Amino acid sequence: MTTPVQATSSSDGLSPAETPPAAGQKPDATIPFSYQPYFGQSMEQPDHIKSLYPDPDVAFTTPGFAPDKENFTTTEEMMSFLHELDTESDRLQIENIGFSQENREIPLLIFTEDGGAIDETKNKPTVWLEAQVHGSEPGAGEAALVAAQKLALEEIGDELLANINVIIIPRVNPDGSHYFQFGSARGPWINRDHMKLDLPETKAMNKALQRFKPEVVLTSHEYGHRNWDAFKEFGNEGGGPYHDILLAKGYNLNVPEEIRQMADDLLIQNAFDQLEDAGYSTDTYVSFPEDYDPDTETITVSEGNGSPRFEKEIAALLPSFTFLLEGRGDRFGRESFARRVHSHYLTIESFLQTTAEHSDDISSMIHDAREQLVENGKTVDPSDTIIIRSEATELDRPLEILDIETGDVVEVPTTYLSATEALPTLERVRPRAYLLPPSHQHIADKLRIHGVEVKALNEPVELAVERYEVVEQTIGEQVQEGHITNHVETEIETATRIFPAGSLVFEMDQTAATVIALALEPESEDSYVTYNFIPVNQGDEIPVYRYMENDRLDASPISDETSTQPEEASPISLVVLIGSIGVALASITAFLFKRTRKRQQL
């Protein structure tokens, strides 16, 4: 069986028992609760399991493989390594796109054939790679450094950059990497903040994403911790994760079907083929929303969903080809580290090669999809709908896992929730524009980061619009990623409203149209109503309006200089917290009022 391990000594030489946790941090339950910068391990695999995952005959020279290295690459080591690459290569530029909550740099690497600005070479598709989104997933970050080294210094860089540009953010979460924890320094997970934009890391990433608008996006992670727990009921000693690499595409149903299909048939399939030729096992990525059900002797697994809170899905709405890469490796420290990095790197290399080989087709498909989004937004067509919510399709499908006792690969039955075959559950006709009162500049600030052009009415105007009224409301029972959620159901009716000069206008004839809709349609899972940036209660008219006429409104663009969104690391908005508390108090008050009336009637 797997063996729990004690933490190694800290950088101060303290034993695990003497090493306290870092103040204010939330180490993962699977990592010992102590402060050990850039390292964590909570289990040791049995020898017969480790023997199934031998390290490849490959020598790496990135910082994580320095002689006698015991922890993982520090931010200081990473930055020194990157600057050395920059001095040795004429293909690389390094930018700092922002700072983490604890003021650590977030470097962005730009690779072009001649080292020029990527904005001047957009005749080629751009591939975007981001890694170590969760700080306790070092294999992903190290593989990104390997990719950077090869692109900067080796012949493969010349070959690939003749047909593509490459962007790499090797460490999205420098604070989490330091504390070796999933979340950011303040706790919320960076990969779930891409619609809310509460965190400085996600603001920086999304500004860069909109600047470069890559055709292919790859977000790189490691997986495993939930698998060991989820499969503990199987066999005599439980089960564990088997596959070296798991991959998933962007699932949001608003992404054109031909993009989603080509993602599977071309880019993912090529990666699977290359990995299997190299001796690595592969499958589609799944997570574990529910544990083992003893009545049915199955476990529920899920491909995930198309929620734009996730980096894979927000990038898919550019639209782009987007992919999640998950490598086996979470929880067991430096065990099989070379294998983990090598399998990660081969996956990255496959995506780069496939994009380079099919650069014209990929560029053309993405260009056409973006142009079609703009064209669709110019008129209101009852047959042109935006998918607000969808539901996974339940399938019976076995999953391969390891029997820990024997080391055999076995198939276990699952209830498999397929996002690939998800079906829409709520659709609405695409409006010509959304309007909000002038007071909602904070909404404009967030959407501008997502590449949205925001306008303001030049004069007051009376308009017929569609309005939302909240008819049902479900308030979250606990804080979720820094917010008390407010899930609503609405009814829509046509009404006349006067909009003062300065009212915000979000026209839909732009490539960010789907992001606008999923932020402002109240029932969207990650809407700004859901997270109380627009706080409402049952019976309220939501201050978001759908303009359904084809005539363009008399409005002028608002420049970036008017943005009030803070750039520095700042606490999660007090306004949002107060709004969340207000929603909860209002619901409690309404409940008590109804109960009092009922007693009076009795």
C-alpha cells in the first residue's frame, strides 16, 4: 500500500515536528502542514508501483535537475535560468507581465523566428503555454522551462519558429510555488478566477492573453491527489492513478463545433500517438465530483464543463483551440520526476509540432470563427442563440486505474459525465448589445481586461429593451473562491427604460461577445450576478438590459484610462463581500417576515 511520509527538514534545518506552517497559508490536505519552501510530499509509492514508471534515459539541465537538488525550482533559480537563456538566444524576449500577491514576478517569454515583437509577426499562429497554475505541481513548471530551453537554444526552435510563434508563462502562481500549495497566497485558486478577475495573477494573464490572442492555448498541470482517495475502496489495498498524461479540450458549447472536433481529431490524437510511441500511457482527463458508491460499486467521474472561470474555457471563447494537460505526479515529491517532466515536455512538443505542420489550417479556422462572431453581432437573428447553461451527458464507461496491491492495470466501472456530449439547457437569442447604468463601471473594468470594447451613451435615450426579473434565488451556504454565490432564475419581458448619458454599452459585434454574454446573463454559472458584482434579490429587476434592435446606439468608446480597476495586489473587493452579506441578510429578513405574517394569520 502507499506509505504516508513525513516532511523533510525545512530550510532552517528544523525537523518536521518543529516546523510550523506559514502564517495565513492553506497547505493542501494532502501535503504535511508545515512550511517548506518549494517542496512537499505526503506519500511514497510502493516499489512495485514505482517500477512501473521508470525515468527515461534523458538528461535535463534545467534548475530542478541540479546535482543533489532536494526541493523544486525556486523563483530565484527560475528567473536566473531565464535571463541566461535570454542572453544566449536571439529568438527570445522576456517581459514581466505583473506581480503576484506577495510581489513575485510573473515572467512571460516570447519566442519568434527573429526575436522580433510578436505583434508584427501575426501571419503565423501563436501557441500559448502556461504552467504551475497550482504551486504544488512542479513537473508542469519544469517542463515549461525545458520547452523554453529547447526553443531558445536548440535546432527544434529554428524548425518550429519558422511556422509559429510561442508564448510561455512558466510559473503562473509564484506564491503557491513558494508555499507548495494549490491556491494563491490569499487562498483562492488561480485557475478558477478567470471570469471574476479578483486576483492580480489572473488580471495579468488575461491582459496578456488578449494582447496576443493565441490560436492554440495549453495549460499544464499535474494530477493525482484525488485519485488516491477516490479509489481507496477498490481491491484489497485501494487503487491509484495510472495514466502518465491526461488531456482535455475546451468544452464550452459556444465554441464552434468544427474547432472542438479538430481539437480532438488532430491535436489531441497526435499527442496521444507520440506519447504512446514513447511508452507513456494516455487518456482523456476526468475529475472526481463524487466518491465511491457502495450500492452501485461505481465512482462518478467527470470530464469537467465549459465554465469560463477556468483558463481553458475563457481562452476557448477567443475563440481558440484550448487544451488542459494533466500529468501523473501530485503528492509524491520528487519520485519519477524526470519521467513526469519528460512526458509533459513531449506533450508540449507535440502540440507545437502539430500547430507548425498545420499552421495555415489552424490560422484560417480561428480567423474565420472570430470574423463570424463579429458578423453575428451586427444583427439580431432569432435563430442565433448563445448557450448560457449546459449539462453533461451521463455514460457508462470504464476507467483504467492501478491496483495498488498487485500493480496491475484494471478497469473499474464509472458513471461517466461527458462534457464532450453535453447538451444545452438554457439558450437565449444574441442581443445587439447589453446596457448597464453608468454606476457599473466596475463591470466595464473587468470586461475590458477580457478584451471587450466598452462604450458609453453620448446622450440620454428612451429605449425598448428586454429586462430580467429574479423569480428564484439560491444563496450559497459557504464562501466559494472568496464569494457567497447567488444563483438566480429570471423571467424576461420587454419594457421601456430611460438610459442617462454615460450608460454603459457592450455591443455584440466583437470577438469577445461570448464573454460579455456569459458575464452578464444572470443564469450563467459564472455571471457577475452569481458572484455578487451585481447584487440582487428575488423580485428585483437586474440592472442589465438586452437591446434587441439592429440600429447601432449613439455611443462612444471608453478609453482604458478611465478604468478604476486597481492594478496592484489588493484584497478581494469589500464591495463584493458587503453585497454578498446583504443578499444573505435580505433573504433571512424575507424569511422571518413571511413566518411572522403566517403566525399573525393563524
